[in-house]
Amino acid sequence: ARDVAARVGVEAGMPAAACIAAIAGAMHDGFVIQPRQLDTEWTESARLWIQVVADPGVGKTPAIEPALKPLRAVEQRWGKDDGKKRAAYEVELKAHERRI
């Protein structure tokens, strides 16, 4: 965060908040919290809401992008895998429709 902040010219809290948000966003929805120690019936999905507030042109996007870069790479890889699966599904669907 300090490295990005120094290069972009923002406070270190901005890229640090982006890193925390990226990590939280990558968490599986199966993670839950139990707000009351003895109440096992009440659970909530683990969520973290972060907002970076600054005037236009201050460097929000350049400060946030490095935190999101690894997640975008994973999404791109998953998209390629899903694209192959989707193409195979379409072939199977057309074959099924012809059989019907």
C-alpha cells in the first residue's frame, strides 16, 4: 500500500483499503459470522463494505487498480474456462434439440 501510495501520490490508506476490499470480495459466500456467541441460529454472511471518498482527479483509480489486478487475472482465467464449458454445452444442446 505504501509503495502504490508513493507512486500515485495518495495517502497509504487508499490502496490499503482497496487491498482489504479485494480480499474480502474474494471470500466464498459460505463464510458466515455468528453475531451472538450463544445464538447459533443467527448467522450472517461475512461482508465488508468499503468506500474510498476523494475529489475527482485525486488518484482513486490508480490507487485501487493494483489491488484488483490479481482478481481480474483470476476472473479472466475463469472466463476462458467457462467459455469452453459454455461452448460444449451449446453443442450438446443443439444435438439434444436435433434428437427431439
